[in-house]
Amino acid sequence: MLEAEGLVCERGDRILFANVGFRLNAGELLHVKGVNGSGKTSLLRMLCGLVAPAAGEIRWRGENIRKQKEEYNRELLYIGHQAGIKAELTALENLKLSCALNDAGIDDDQAWRALGDIGLGGREELPSKVLSQGQQRRVALARMLVSRAPLWILDEPFTALDVKAVAQLEQVLGAHLQQGGYIVLTTHQNFTLSQGRLRMLHLGPSPESGP
Amino acid sequence: MMGVLRWLLWRDLTLAMRRKAEVLTALFFFVIVVSLFPLGVGPEMDTLSEIGPGVLWVAALLASMLSLNRLFADDYADGTLEQLLLSSQPLPMVVLSKVLAHWLVSGFPLVLISPVLGMQLGLDWESLVILVVTLLLGTPVLSLIGAVGAGLTLGVRGGGVLLSLLVLPLYIPVLIFGAGAVEAARSGLGADAHVSLLGAFLVLALLLAPWGGAAALRISLD
Amino acid sequence: MQLFSKAFWLQFSSPKAFYPFAGKLIPWFTALAAVFAVVGLYLSFFVAPTDYQQGESYRIMFIHVPAAWMSMFIYLVMCIYAGLGLVLNTRLSNMMAAALAPTGAMFTFLALWTGALWGKPTWGTYWVWDARLTSELILLFLYFGYIALQAAIDDPQRAARASGLLAIVGVINIPIIYFSVQWWNTLHQGASVTVTQAPTMAATMFAAMIVMTLAFWMYTIAVALVRVRQLILERERHAAWVLELAEAEK
Amino acid sequence: MNWGSFADFLAMGGYAFYVWGSYGVTALFLLIEVVLLMKRRRTLMQRLLRLARINREGGYESKT
């Protein structure tokens, strides 16, 4: 279970959000919503442990994530705004590397299969810089296909993807939830979930009361 | 645990090889700066061998700083640094392996070429041996201290110049003992004390700098 | 005893509570600084006798040595505040560290400047690569680095933490730097003269130096408090109490 | 008393330039620091007053 309580985020000298809390159970997806600049990315980075909350705490399986550090990182898959793809490495190398860095090394077979599944068949050994933006994004998302981490934190996973890829991603998310995974994501796009429960979290001023 | 760090080292070295230009920049810079001195000071071998140790060390200092601001900057720009912070390894170890890669690419080549340059500056055989030994001990210290500075100036405007302002004063002890050792060898005094102090600096830097670098990265990515 | 209770002191660790408290302290420290300065200057110029070797030029020592002491002392205090700020994550200690830096850099510069003016009549040259002067110069670079890093980062929280870490890295290095410079200096004995070797110091000279140091110290506290109050207002400008205060003080 | 006359005092035994150069520059720097601080406080107060006015009029800062 992922829990957050009384989170406060300060950026510069202003408070982005205060008193944010939620509880996420296995098989649930938390959709974080909010206008630009409401602190969605900051919240996600906070949940990863990259940003320290000004107040409040985040608990994973009942214990503060600050105390777990590497153990928590091992159970976490984070795909941020930037894809974390090295332009000089091939898609295959990128995928294997990012898995290995999280102690979840995969062999060539798995990597080839994952890249084929996500629609990069035939481009596995091209340097990533010749891939289009959507394709680069897919290299990053291919990690989800081979990931064994229960908690996924995804910042705008649907950006730059075409309709087919979006449908595929929705399916992957659903499958993860069905296996008892946890997902936190932000997106401005509409998406449908075949499995699992959807929760919402609004950041910043609520839409009714105006900006 | 070694698996992850080996992957990281492999990655940094592969990237460096595929971007060849960068590896050679530090090396060429070192060679060019040292070669400029005879042109500026005059070709008298006596003078040159007198200033030789200092010139070589200052040039090595500047050359190893040249690529320092790229140590974390590329990873920061494309988002891989976040992934490294979230890796299952303790961050100081990650920093250490990145520093090792940086040293192999920008420090070690200087050590290899230094005897040639030393000869050009009229250093005798014994001084050349000491030069190589001190550079071998000293340049890793430079990379280690530099990692803290590179972490702190990450994503800061004018980061490159700022980095040198932060880091160069901290390089002074290494410069003093590195150049001092070669100087001592040249004038026939033993360089043992210098060399063992440089060794002590290396141990100290190995113990402290990875933690400093890790703290700096956490601050910069917060 | 109120003074010994923890709660009494803790209440001042919040910027809001510290602001008026600091305001009350400033006049006292200013007055103390003025008194010490008058006494110190009197001692330096009218009580301390003329030195039989250096003549009157040695009177520079009465500001040179205190300035040099202050430059090191302020760096140390700055690091303690920065360390507290990093460990306890208290805004106020970060602000104190930031408030001390410019004054520390100024005293470092003054130590160098007065050292040069003292060196000229004494050794015939404005600058010698003496161990202490060189260390002082490096200290000035460390201050510059600290101030530049703080100025370069926009987010005040991040700026405070980054420069705090830098200050701590610096303070670990200072003994090593100082030791290296000493070593380097003894090796190149020919070029050097020991600068701050005071002539056998009479009690009055020592007293003058101490009183001048106290004057600088009180001045530093007063100035740092003024600056920290400004930093509090700047960083908390979105808080209601700051704006009320600004209107009240108008 | 060290000085026979005020002129003696100013002459500093022939070291006037060095002694007064040191003390003068020190005094100047302390003075400059104080003046700069006072100036900074004035601009800061003006800025805060502007902010307060905007707030009272329900401006853009009021929501934060």
C-alpha cells in the first residue's frame, strides 16, 4: 500500500500544494490531475523520493520511504518527463541498461521481445538519436513490459504516442493492475482502463472555483 | 551490486568512445598548453626544466577540469540522472563509478602522455618517474573533488565558469604536493614524503568525495 | 529560569519570531561596536608605544590581525550555521550563513589589503608569497565561490543547501590547504618572510588588538542581523505578517 | 602620549600613506557596507508595500 499524508511542496518561495494525501491499494491507479504548474511533476518526484516534502510523509508498505531508500527504489519504476534515453546508445542497449541499473537485469531475448512488442521491431540496434520522439518514448516505455517492480510512477506516459501505442499502453497498465500492481500517473489525455480501479487526485485550485 | 556499477562504467566508457571528440579534447588541451610554455618563456632548457613540474601540473589541473562540467550535465539533461538516483545502488557508489569513468577518459590519458611532455621540458629520468606516479595519484583526487563541484553547479547558469571558481581553490593542495614532488626529485631530494601525502589525499578523497557528490546531486535534483 | 528552558530558545528559530528579536538586538550590538572601536582606536594610537624597529607603521597590525582573525572566524561560524541548516533543515540557520558571507569576504579582503600596506614599509614589497597571506588569498576565493554559487541558483532553498554543502567542503579542506601552503612555503624559503610575526608584544599592544577584534566582532553581528532581517522579509514576502509589518513600518 | 602635535599624529612618523591607507580603506569598506544595507532595506520595503497594495486590491498574489 502506498500512502501519503499531509504533503506540502514548496518551490522557490511559494507553496505549490499543501495537505495532499491519498491511499493507494494493490490494483489501483491514481490519476493525478491539475492545471499546468500545479505541481503534478513535483508530486510524482516526491513519491519517488527525489524531492523531499516540506511537510508530511510518504509510506510504502507502512514505512516511510525515506527510511527504505534502495529497497524502495528496487520496487519502483519511474518514467519521467525526459525519457532517460541516451542518444548514442541503441534502443537495445538503452533498455538493457535501464533495467540493469535497477538490479533487474534482463537477457537479450527478453529485451528483443519487449522492443518487438512495443513496435520497435527492426530498429533495435539503431542509435536512439535516429529514432523519432515517439519511438524514443517507446524505448522508455518498453521497460514497463519487462519490469518486475510493483509500483509504477509515470509522468505523462501518453505524450508523443500514436493511437495504436496508446491502446497498447492502456492494455499494459490494465495488466499490471490485475497482477496487483500500483500505478500513479499524470496525463492530460483521456484513457480507459480495462482492469483495476481508478482514483483521482486534483492538485491546486479545483476547476469550479476558477483559477 | 558490482553488476550495476559495472554496467554504469560500461555505459560511460561506451558513450565516451562513441563521442571520441571529448576524450581527445582534454588530452590535446594538455599537450597544447604545455607546448605553449617554451614559446612564451624561451627555449633555454635550464629555465624550462625549472618551471617544468609546475607547468605540467597546472596544465593537468586545467585539462581535467575542462570536461568536469559534463560529468553529470548530460545525464541531467536527458533524465538519466534521475534514473541513477532511483537505482537500487547507494548513490555514493554511483558517483564513484561515474568519477572512475571520468578519470579513465580525461585523467588517465594525461598520465600516459606526461612523460613525453616532461622530456620536452628537460626533466631527467627520475623526475619523469615521479611525475607519472604523482599524476597517477593526484588526478583521481581532482576528479573526485570535481564531482562535488559538478554536482553543485548542475543546471546553474554559467555553470562551467562557476565550477572552476568553486573547485580550483580546493585543488591547491594537490598542486602543491604534485609539483613539489617532481621538483624535489629534480633537485635530488627525496620525493617520498610528497608521494605518501598525495596517497593520503587520495584515500581521504575516496572516503569523503562520493558522499559529498551524492549530497550535491540530491540537492541539485530536489 | 526562562533562559535555560529549551522552549524559550526554540521560539526564536522561526523567522517570524526571530525578526523582532533581532531588531531589538541590533542597537545594542551597534553601540557595543562603537564603544569598542573608540577604545580600541585610542589604545592603538595613543597608548601603544612606538615600535623601535618598525616605527609607526606597525600600528597597521591593530586592524590587520583582527581582520585576519575575523575572516577565519566568520568562515567557521558560517559553516556551523550551514551545517545546522543542512542537518536540521532550518531556514533561519541557512539565512544566517548567507548573511555572514559578504562581511566575511570583506574582512578577508581587508586583511589582504592591510597586509600589503604593512608589507611595503616593512619588507619593501607589497606582496610576499608568505604562507599566511597565501592562505588568506585562498580563503577569499572560497568566500567568492560561496557567494557566487548562492547568487547563481534561483531557488533560495536550493541555493542555501548547495552553498551550505560547499562551505562544509571548504572547511574540511581549509586545514589541508593551510598545511600544504605552510609546507610549500618552508620549501621555498628564499622567497618568503613571515608576515604576522609580531615584535615582542607588549601587553598594551595585545590589549589594543583584542579590543579592535571585539569591535569588528560586534560590528559583524550587527550587520549580519540587519542582513538576516532583510533575507527573512525577502523570502517570506508571501506571508501575511511580512506585508503587515511593511505597512506598519512605513 | 605618543604625539607632540596633531601634525605629528597625521604624519605617523613618515608612514602616513600606509597607516592611513589601511585604516581609511577599512573605515570606507565598513561604511559602504552599511550604506548598501540601508539602500537595500529601502528598496525592499518599497517592494513589499507594492505587494501589499496588490494583495489588498485582490490582485494576482492573493491566491497563493
